[in-house]
Amino acid sequence: MSKKKSRRDKNSDKNTETHKSKLSNKEYEAELYKLHAELVKLQYWVQQKGLRIIVVFEGRDAAGKGGVIKRITERLSPRVFRVVALPAPSEREKTQLYMQRYIPHFPAAGEVVLFDRSWYNRGGVERVMKFCTQQQYESFLHNTPIFEQAITDAGIHLIKYWFDVSMEEQERRFRRRIEDLRKTWKLSPMDVESFKRWYDYSQARDDMLAATHTEPAPWHLVQADDKKRARLNCISHLLGQIPYQELPRDKVTLGKRNMKGSYDDKASIAEFGFIPERY
């Protein structure tokens, strides 16, 4: 048999190398710009049609959920795209129905709510760290598909993402958080515990996905080792989940300023003092 590679094999290798090559900042920003423009179109569509959308972001610690949420929202109105990142439940909230504290944050007409972690805490950290009983956990797995069916039956679009990151990449990101003073706040004692219990979290993930991947609310998995590609892929996929059209808009013109009554309005406030200009 000839040891020479066929043209098909060579092209396959070339495609693999291209896929694994680092995405330059210029390429990344160019693609992100296009996606931001589409997100703005989606925003107008959501407002006009009165859509209600929930997007759930789950995944291991340091998988990049916050990064993609930031890129989704940074060019949009916070009145339309709201981010919900709830802290640990209070003592009062612990006595409520488990789903109760999430429901007040659900969208009204013309809103998109992005959950940076969600009710799926019970399927992950609460199970692994024994913050809930086995009965509570099993009840969660049983009731969540019913709960999500009720959400979609009410006309709310429910989109769920799981960001999957490798063991090696998670460790690299954790170490960067330790070393970078801008990121130390991201590394909590709970993150350290999750680092020690990789396979416990893997099993919890597997069981959660198997029990809650349903037709009305399926899971969408995101390869997250490459942050830039993960962000672009997730935003592109999200745009494809909601059929929308570009709406006609009135052309905006600034016109001319009314200069009647003009005065030195800079000097008029100088006495109050500006902050030092150190830069």
C-alpha cells in the first residue's frame, strides 16, 4: 500500500490544522461585530413582537459562561436583555418551593433574561456538595422537565446551554485567576472544592443532562476550551434559535442645535471642581 497521502487526506489534515489554529483578535472582533449587529436586530424584533425569552447558561466553573453573557449584552439595552445571577439562597428562601425564587425574574413581554447559573444549581453543586438531600435531588430531576414544560406552554422561549471545558483548560484558567489580581475575585472556596471533585461533577452533569434534555427544552452543548470560538459559536447558535427579521426603522437625523440663549456653560460649573486629570 502506498504511503503517500491522498488529496482528501491532505485536505482533511489542513482543515484540522485550520480549525485548531488560534483565532486572531482581528478575526474575532470582525465576527463579533457582525453578531452584535444581528443581536441588535433581534432586540428590536423581541420588543416589537413582545417575545419572552429565557436563556440558561450552565457549565463547570471557569467554563466561560460569564464571558459569553458579557459579549451578548455589551451592545444591547439592559432593559431588554437582563442578566440574572442569584447569590446563595437566604434562610427564608431555603424554606420556599425550590423554583420559587427564580420565577420573579422571568421575562415580561419584550424581554430576554439570561440566567448566569439557574435552578440547575441543584443538579450540580448542591448534589456534589450535599447541600440538598437525596430526596430533594431526585425530586428536582423528576419535576424540572414538568416545570420547563409549563414554561414553554406559557409561550416563553427556553434555551439552555452547557459549556463544557476540559480538565486541563479549567486548571489553566484557575491558575490564571490566582495569579491575576483582576481575576482573584472569580475564584471562590467553592471553585477550589469543585476543582478537587472533577468526576463527581462529571457524573452529576451526565445525570442532569440525561434527565432534563427534553423536546420542549433541549440542552445545547458548547465546546468551551477556546474562549473566542465558544463565544462566537454560542451567539451564532442563539441567533438561530429565534426566527427574527430586520425591521424597518426611521432614519435618524440630528438637525441643528438651537443656539438661542447660548453662554459659557463650561465655566458656569467650574466652581464645583472637576476630578484630577491623571490620564
